[in-house]
Amino acid sequence: MPTKLGAILIDLAGVNLAAMVMLAFVFGALLGTGLPPAPTYILVAIVIAPPMTRVGVNPWVVHFFAFFLGVWGELTPPTSLVAAVTAKIANASFYSTLNRALQICVSLFTLMAGVFVHPKLVIEPGVDQFGAALLILIATIGITFSLQAIFADRRGIDVLVRLVLAAFALFVLLCPNEPLAAAGCLPVLLLIGYWLLRRRGAGVVEAVGEGVKKVKRGDRVYTTQTLSGAYAEYALALEHQVHPLSAKISFSQGSGVWVPYGTAYHALYHSAKAHASETVLVHGASGGVGIAAVQIARSMGLMILGTAGTPTGLEITKREGAHQVFDHHKTGYQEEILKATGNRGVDIILEMLANVNLAYDTKLLAKDGRVIVIGNRGEVTINARELMMRRASIRAFTLWDITPAEEADIHAGLIAGLENGTLRPVVGKELPLAEAARTHKEILEPGASGKIVLVC
């Protein structure tokens, strides 16, 4: 059997490598249905490794593929069983439930394909490996969103956007030319960004479902997410996705609460563990997250240094509570920051553009200083010795990965701050809903200040 299958695999490789991989996948999946992962991996490797390496596939790639097949074989029976039980409990179709369960496993499929197209993932440890992993990660997220996210209320438009996203994500995954694949990441990230932006907003509760106790009809609320999207006059949300909005805050302000203020709160309280009397440097302090960070830091009793790139941005940063401001387009502004601290350095840096600033951030830190990475658009090289000499650290997070306990803490703090006036969302510009596309262009342009809000 192994000899015959190996010969078939070699024949298929002469026709198409993808066909060869598909046959190997079917073979591994069938084995995995009845065997534990270890025997599946061993048998698959014994059968497919010789013919695949003979046609030029790297041995590491082959063995990682065999390992993934072993994992998939282990997942198959539990996934089917869970789908069957869930379908029975929910009185839903088994096949539709199983389809949903399989969508959750999409990352495993993309890894199987990605390891052949981007072999650096397993054969070149270091920066090249990181680049390949990032491409596969973005492709995986894009494919997952194309399967599960809702991009528009009209089904036809929603399907079209999903197909476009899937096409670009597959291009990133399957294109062997890494610069071209990297270029394909931009539309994937833009579409995902569009989905994230359209899910937040503020308004009045129009109606509630059975069993909802947290809010009632007529309550003013802001949302962290919605089910239907917030680029609309009405939005559907779950009870845990809506939170009370102070009467002191307008709906335009409320629509810009969660991401900027939630990010800034988490960065200062949970990640940096900041406390009064410390000094914080906020890069990009005139932006949405930057303004939120300045206001929160001021309420905590920190000394605040802020950077911005325009006279308007510098004025806003100063107005919202920064003790000193610096033009980050000015040559030597970092030396001015050090001088402002008496050459001691800053305790905390909130970094919005790590690929540009992180290398120098490490030189601005005081002893036991912390850089909190909030935003990044590319790779960066740092001198780790700068951290070692200062006993300093670099920490990073995304708001989408916080714990339920952290989220509850954030909302409690934000609601209190909005009520007592220490938190005052700044709306930089209001645009009609029809100009949603314009907002996505403007939000990426330098010099933006405050939040851009769509109004109905």
C-alpha cells in the first residue's frame, strides 16, 4: 500500500503539487479517523515523506504537514460529536452545525496549505520565519472573517464583500512571492478594519428581547460590538455588548468610547500598572487613543509628556491635560523629552507606531520602565541591551484579547470617568453615513485629531 500510494503521489506531483497534497490529506484524514495522533503522524510520514521529498519538497515541510494531519485526525471525531450534541440540544441541523464547527478549524487548514507556499515558516528560524507566520496569520484571519463576519445589511453586497475578502486572503496565503503576498495584506486588513469600525456606536435602546435586564427601552448606551453592524440607523446587539452612556456625553462622543478609551485604560491600568507620580510619554497623543490616554493618565496623577505632528495636534494634547508637548516631526525631539525628565527618562511609554519609534523608545526609559505597544505597522530592530541596562520591558496587547474580568473593570472605570467629567471624548470630525468610505481613507492619514464619527 505505501509503495503504491507513493507512486501515485509522484505521478500527481508531475501534474500538480496541489493534487499531490490533496491526496495526502485524504489519506491522513482517513487514518486519523481511527487512529490516535501519534500513529497517524508516523504512518503518514512514512508513506508521504519519500515521494514528496523526491519531487523537491523540503523534508521539514513534509513532516510538519504530517504533524498537522495527525492533529486534524484527532480533532475530527470530537468535532463531529460536539456538532451532533449541539445540534440535538438546539434542535438545529447537524450538517449546518458541523459546518460551523469546521469553520472554527480553518486555521489548521491554512497552516497545512501555508507551510508549502511559505516554507520559511518551518525551515528558517528568525526574522524570515516571523514574516511567513505573519502572512499566514493575516490570510487565516481574512478567510475566517469571509466565512463568519457580516459586512453589509443587504445580502448581495455582503456576499460580494465576503468573496472579495476571501480572494485577497487566499492570494496572501497561496502567493509564493512574499512582497506580492504582503501587498495583498492591505485590502484584507482594510476590510477587517471596516468590519471592526462598523460594529461600534452609541444611541438609544429602541427595544429589548425577552430576559434582558441590564438595559430597557429609552436608555442611552454605547456599544462595544453589535451583531448587525453600527453603520446603520438601527443596530442589533447582545445584552453584554451595550453599556450605559452618561447624559453628559453626546452620542457622537459615545460612539468613540470603547476602542480608544478601552485601549488606553487597559494600557495604563492593566498592562503598565501605572501609579501616581510616574511619568508617561504618549506618542501620537492627539489621536483617539492618545487623547484618551492623556485624560486617563491625568486623572491618575501621572506626569504626562505628549507628542503630535501638527500645531493643532499639539494644542489639543496640551488642552486635554499633557504637561509638556513635543513635535515628533522635529529633529532631536527625543533629546528634548529626555531633558524634560532631567535625563532620568520616562517610566511608561504608550507606543502607537512601534515600527517607527520602538528602537529609540528603549533609550528614553527610566529604570524599570515599560513600553506598551498599542500600534504597529511593520518590523523593527531594537538593541536589547538598552532594556537590560534599565531593567526595562516591552509589553503589547490587542483589545480583542482581554479577559472578561479586565473588560468589566474597564467599563466600570470608563462609566465613572464619563460621569464625573474626567473623560471627555473628542470628536475631530462628523460625517454623514453615506460618506463611510471617506472616513476609512481619512483615518489612515497623518495629522488626524480626535475621532471621526458617522452620524445618521
